[in-house]
Amino acid sequence: MKRFLSIQLLNSLTPVKDIFNVIIVELKEIWGKAAIPVKDDKNILKALMNTHDAWLSLKKIPVARRDSPHSKKLIEEFQKQMDSLFDISPSDVENRLRATRKRHWKEDFSFLIGQRQNPQVGFMEKVDQQEQKRQNKKSKRNLRVNRTPSAASSNQNQEEEYSSLSSETEEDISNCGSSEQNDSNYEPRRSPRPESITIEIPAKNLSTVTAQVAESRNITLRDHLVIQSAVVNAGGGNVNDMSLSLSTVHRQRRQMRQQISEEIREKWNPPPNLLIHWNSKLIK
């Protein structure tokens, strides 16, 4: 609220949401330095507007009534909220930190837990040099992946970026500590891969081409339908453009079973002698 009031004092005609949008950018930058995931801008803005509405409701209390027990309770609760962390981390922040596969994700999560306490425990002193080194390596790897033969004219600019990244990396390495610490933080080199690939998915017979795998893994019709929908959505497609329904999945899987059985019968060469086991069941 102090930051909000300072901006509003300089720009009294600026709408409240515009001021909060500026504050959101500043908050995300601070939380980014702590390597902690945050909510989307819409939810952060909603939380800020709720705090602003609570502050306005307290301002509307007449001065003569602010000494009443009810008013004092509301003011104390708002003051306690102001003294605590304005938490913009998502509800599944622990799972998101674990998914980053960083070595020190537990340390980042413990830092968040300490900041949620009152009084807060822990503080950020400087940029994590090991994390900065990892980000520099990632940037260099992305530059190598994005290089194309037609971009020969931009090779010189890329080399300059490489040299600047290398100088930053050398500065980070010089401050990382002893060689034993570097050895403990060694990360094996990985072959670069593109961020995404382009594939073509059949719009009418997707269930047919995936039916054999679904049958072999004993996947139900509903699960088969959900998996196909998730794949289409992940690729940026529209499920309404696909022939996806329980009846379609059931029909195409039945047709695939029939086709596979016919191919087996055609290719099967019966032996001269055949022994059949019936699980100890009586046959008439």
C-alpha cells in the first residue's frame, strides 16, 4: 500500500488498476530474483484490488467510531495483513518448484515458508551466482539451436552475444568459490533440442491409429478420449475440429480389433499338431 500511495501521490489522475499493473511488474521482478513461481497477472490484480477495497472500507469509518471494539478489530486485522507477506505464489508452488528439477529448489521453498511467517525469516542478499551461470549456459544453448544457414549475416552479432555471455560467465565462475564447490555443482552437457515440433494429426481417425496401443495397455474408452483431447489441446489445436466422442472411439477401436484379427487369421499357418489348454474347465 505504501508503494500504491506513493505512485498515486505523483499521479493522482491515474486509474487504480493502472497503478496496480505497474506494481505487479515490480513484484514479479522481485519474486523472479527469488526463483519462486507466481500467479498470473489476473489473480494478482484481483488480490491487490481486494486489499485496496479493504483499505477504502476502513477509511470510511468515522473518526468518532474508530475507538469502538469492532472498528479496532478491523483495523488490527488490516494492520496484521500489511505486516505479513503479500503472497502471490500459486497454491501448487511446491510442485512447480520440484518440476524445475533444480538442485536447490527445496532451499527456495524453505525461503518462501520463512517469508510467510511473522516476523519473516530470511532475506535475499545477492543474486544466486550458480543460478546465473546456469541461465547463461541456457541462453548460449538456445542461441546455438536457433542458428540457421540463412542467418549467416547475423553470425557476427551472435558471436558478440556469445563473448558477452562468456565474460559474464567468467565473472560468475571467479566468485563461485573453491574448485570443490564447482565439482559438486557440475552439470553434464545435454544435446540441444528444439522447444517444439510440428506434427500432423488425422482429424477423423485419430482413435484408429491409437487404438492398438490403447487396447494393449487396457485403456478405457473414456481415458482414451481424454488422452486424445489433451494431446490436441497441448498442440494448440481445437477438439471441435476432430471426430472425438465415446461412440467414435468405441466404433474405431472395434474396427481396429476386427482388422487386426483378420490379419492374424490370414497370416497364421496352423501346425500339424496343436495342443489347447482350457484352464481346467470342463468342455462338453
